[in-house]
Amino acid sequence: YASVQLQGDRGVVLEAVAQNADALKHASEQLRADRDVVLRAVQQKGDALKHASEQLRGDRDVVLEAVSQNGDALEHASVQLRGDRGVVWKACSSDEFDFCVSALEHASDELKRDRGFMLEAVKQDGSALEYASVQLQGDRDFMLEAVKQDGSLEYASEELQGDRGVVLEALAQSSSALEYASEQLRGD
């Protein structure tokens, strides 16, 4: 661990975070609020956002850079930015596997209720249905569109798991949908 003097030395900390983004957690409070220092850290490892000042966790450009590198970094963004469509979509668009689903876990409830946004997320990854609001999981029109993507009935409401039309559409995409169909329809 660096001395207090080194933890507050901007040049030393910039070099340290360029080598290892986690070094940001040992930087002085002042440098964890320094935009350039934090940007350098999150460009290397998006999750370093957790060590940034509260103010920078609410800075859209810093958060966009973090979630571009690692969609999971959305967890450390301000509440306001977790409800920002552009920021959450950038987290979902990360190249890494399952970041969309992971990012959606930390997205605002408002976005999880947003039909258009959630349909786009489901198109990218059917398992995003897990984070759709209960209202959307019970909305027949939404679920009909969603199951067309990958046939997943797992997160559909119980009522829709028993809806012949929804189940048939899901089965047209994947025979594994039968596992989540109601007992009555499985018996047909």
C-alpha cells in the first residue's frame, strides 16, 4: 500500500491505475473524484467505477465509459443513470456474454416496465425476460413478442404459461418451452 503522500500524488496514481485499475481504491478521496484519473481506471476495468466518488458515479460520460468496458459496472452508477436508456443499453451492448442480463438486474424499475426497451433487450438475449416487470411478464401481447425471440416461457406469468396461443408460439421456437407450460397444456 502506498503512503498517504503517494495516494495523493496525481502522477503516481494516474500511472498506477493505468497498470491496475483497482489501484483507484487506494487513491486519495480527492483523486477518486478526479475525472481523468477515474476515466483512466474505468477504461481498463469498468468495475473500478465502484471506487470513484459519488459525483463521478453520476457523470454520464464516466459511466458510459465504464459500462462500455464492463456492463456489470452499471451496478455502481448513480440511481439516475441506472434509469438512463442510453447508459443501460450501452451496458447491454457490451461484447461480453450475459452483460445485458447482468446490467438489467441493476436497471431502474421504470426501464424494466418499458415495453419497447425490454423487447429490444429480449431480442438481444431471451433471458432478459427475467428482469421484465411483473406487469410485462403477465402482458399477453408482450409475451407473444418475447417468446418469438427464443421460446422462453420461464418468466411468463402463470396465467400465460397456461395460454394455448402463447405456449404454441413458444413451442414453435423451442421444444424446451414445454417445461414451463401449465400442467393442463402439457397433458394435451
